[in-house]
Amino acid sequence: MSGGINITNAALHLGEGSSRFEVLQDITLEIAPQEFVCLLGPSGCGKSTLLGALAGHLALSGGSIRLDGASVTKPHPDRGIVFQQHTLFPWKRVIDNVVFGLKMQGVPRKERLERARAFLALVHLEAFANRYPAELSGGMQQRVEIARALINSPRVLLMDEPFGALDAQTRLSMQELLLEVWTRLRTTVVFVTHDIDEALFLGDRVLIMSPRPGRILESLRVDFARPRRRELVAEPDFARLKRHCLELLRPIGTIHPLPRLMPLGFSSEETHAVA
């Protein structure tokens, strides 16, 4: 399993005729095998579009994407995907959802069930193998999604704001779980988020994107020791990197002044969170 990604002068347009517009502009970057990279930027900057191109769901207008030297032109099991909202089959039990990809590949039933139980154990859900998705919490549903994506042994795991719909406490737990799983499997991860704390906590590197058309403003190396624990976010070096990210995002319109009239208790120096 390798998982090295090379993107060269990638551009992407959407729409037709007069409605056509540029989403990604001249993106060139390399992602090393087993690296955990976070794409950070304001809403609408093209983060999810770039992920869609990496998945092979969207065709570039120019440039190229290569995975271990081979052109990415269509979807393939070597790239697993986890979305913000789960895509589990509601009529299938958890274990049947997890084995679905292996079943489509013709893997014998005994082998696929053994592998499914191992991956459910990896995400701490072995006791819920025979439940249905509706019987699980949002965080548990996303753990099933992760197991279903990883059981196919992808070279790259693509994650599009997978914890964005979860409550704050569950989100923190899922971030720690993801790092635990990644530490064991070392699959290359490309993780889309608009949350600075999440990007800095998870990533080896944070790629900060501009508003549309999306470009890479900076590739920020995150050198905090692993394994990482939640206390990291309170450390001075973490706060320094967070301020740096905010400075990169502030000039490009991601922070807006509050209106002149505001409720009592708010100062004019407060700012909105990054979208």
C-alpha cells in the first residue's frame, strides 16, 4: 500500500455556457504516502470539489491528478470516501453495510465477515454488528462509515467534513478515534474541514485555500508530537498556529465586521467564526 498523490496545475470549472465558472485554479501539490493532510478554507472555496476530483467523480478542466503515478480519471476502491452525512443502507444491518464493498468484489462470505468484525472492533462497534443504522447515534453511524471505507484497504481515505454534523463532544471523541485508527493503519488521509482547531489537531500538514477560485495559499507543517491528546489545543504553540491560520484567512473575506447596532454585551472587536 502506497498512496502518494501528485496534483499538477489542476483547474476545474463547473456549469455550462454563460453559467460556467471557475472553482479550482492552478493547484499543484504533493501528498506523501501515509500523510494526514487537512484542506482548510472558507465555505465555497472548492475544498469538496478538490476532494471530488481526487475521488474521480469530477473531471478536471486542466492539469492532472496522479495516485502512485497512475492518472485519476474515475472512482476506484483504492480511494475510500466518508461524507458529512452517512450513506449507510438503512435496511441493512451494520455488518452487512460494512461488508458491502467486499461482497461486490466477490470476496467469499466467511472472509468478508471476518474482516468486517475486525474493522468494527477497530472502531469499537463490534457489539453493534447486528443493529440497523437508525438504532445508532450520529457518531456511531460515522464510525460504521469509516469501517466500511477502510475494509476495502484503500490507499487513500478521503473525508469531507465527516464530523461536521456531530455535537461538540462527539466530534472531539471522533477526532481522537480517527487518529487512533490512522495510527494503526497509516492510510493516506485527505480531510476537508473549515474548523481550524480540527485541522491543526488532526493533520501532519494543513493546506489553506483561498476563496473561489480555490488556490493553495500556504502549506503549513504541523509538527506536534503523536499521539495527540485534546489538551494540545490549550498549548501556546497550538494557539500560535491558530492565529497564523486566522491571519491568512482574514484578508480574504472570511471574517466580517459586526453591524453597528448589536445587542448589549458584544464589543465591536468581536468577529464571526470562519465559515
